Amino acid sequence: MAIDTSLVGSSSPPHSFSYDYRTLALYALGIGAKRDELAYLYEGTQGGIVAYPTFAVVPAFAPSTEMLMKTGANLAMVVHGSQSIRLHSPLPASGTMETTATLRGIYDMKRLASIVIDTRSTLDNKPVFDTTWSILVRDAGGFGGPRPPSDDSPAIPKDRAPDFVVEELTSPEQALLYRLSGDVNPLHADPELAKSVGFPQGPILHGLCTYGFAGRAIVKHACGGDPKRLRSFAAQFRKPVWPGDTIVTQGFDLGGGKWAVSASVRERPDPVLTSAWAEIG
């Protein structure tokens, strides 16, 4: 079935998402938080538990998935192309958000189709964060649609060392833990299914888990440990990561609050996040 391009510009109904310290702590553990990040893990810290900015993808997951399914895309052929978040205000320790997804565009990439979905999450009718999801659909291109917009992400400097490098080992159970925050795709849990779709090494890590690992590194090293300083973070997903891999995140201060970011795994040479950058307040 062809992707329904007539849906471009349409929006989902609002999705309610209630959360508390358990939700925030589970997400933080899913993206690798350790005991020295107690403010993200324990509700008894002074001022209450803090949310990592990349938590923005959690309440947006269901409405963005609903919008993707409405297009008629073959879910067996989709891969996550890129992700971005933009933060408007920090989250309180608990509450109920309303999130609406809007289909921004469906783009023709010859063999692939790119479906771009925007979401906005509000709390007490005030925006807290926006997200943009680019989903690639294999063998769905060639329908004569528009090409995707050009990529304007800043380049990684080639003439100097990064301003920070973080190497962090993921656990063999990392994907099993991250999936409890909402993305229960069996590709990240079922060894037989993973093998059947071309991953004989076993279930792969969620791209958004890798994104969260990189986001933690940005908060610690580019934001001086203050998550409220992260204004936006965008990245493209290039290669899979397997639970147990070591994620290596590098950051380059470009000045003016912009940072170029890359992520790879120590076990293989290929980058896993590219065209990544963050805006720091």
C-alpha cells in the first residue's frame, strides 16, 4: 500500500501522558544514568527529581507513532532516520502532559521515503518541549514527491581535538531496560526476531537510547551539569549499537552556544550518530 501523502499537515488528537518520579528515574536508568547522577534517579534529592532533557521523546512516542501508522507506511520497513528536541521549560517532578503530533512532510528519496513528524508537549497549557521525528521507509520512494530539505547541521571541525570525549559502556540489558519507557518493539528484545531481520548478533539498542547517552554527555560537559541550559539537540542515526557496546560521544564547542556532536562505538569504526549538534543557553 502506498504512503498517503494527502495527510501532510494533519494532526493527531492530544495524547495525555502522566508521569512521576518513577517515570523519570526509569528513563534515566534506561539511558545509562549512574549513582553519581542521583538528582535524576532519586525523588528525595533537594528540589525533587530532575528530568533529563531527552526525556522529551517519551511522551511524544505514542502520538508520533500513531501519525506514522495513519500514513499507511509498512512498519516492517521503517527505520529511525533522525531525531531532534527543543526545550521550552524544565519539567516539574510530576504532572500530566498533552502532546499533539503533526505530519510535516513526506519526502521522496528515490529508494526511500522520509516521513517527518513534529510534536508539541504542553503542561498546564504551556509548551514544555517540541520534537521532530524523521522516519525512513525502505523501498517506498520513487513516488514523485518533493525532496527533503537540505541538512544545515554544523560540521565536525577537522583541524582540532574535541572539547570533550565520553566513553561509556552499555550493559547487556540496556535495551531491555530502555524499552520500559515505551518503545516495546521486539527487535530490541527478541533474539530470534532480530536474527530473522538481519541482526544475527541479537537485539539492537534503541536509537533513542544512544541519543539519550549522548544527551547525558552534553548535559555534563557542554552544559556544566545544568540540564536547563540545553535548548535543543538533533542527530541522525547511522549505524546500530548492540547492548554491551561502548558508546563514545565527542563534543566540539563552535562558539555562540552551538556544539557539534558525534557518537561512535569503540568496538567498530563507523559512527552511529552523525550530523548531530546541540544549542546551549
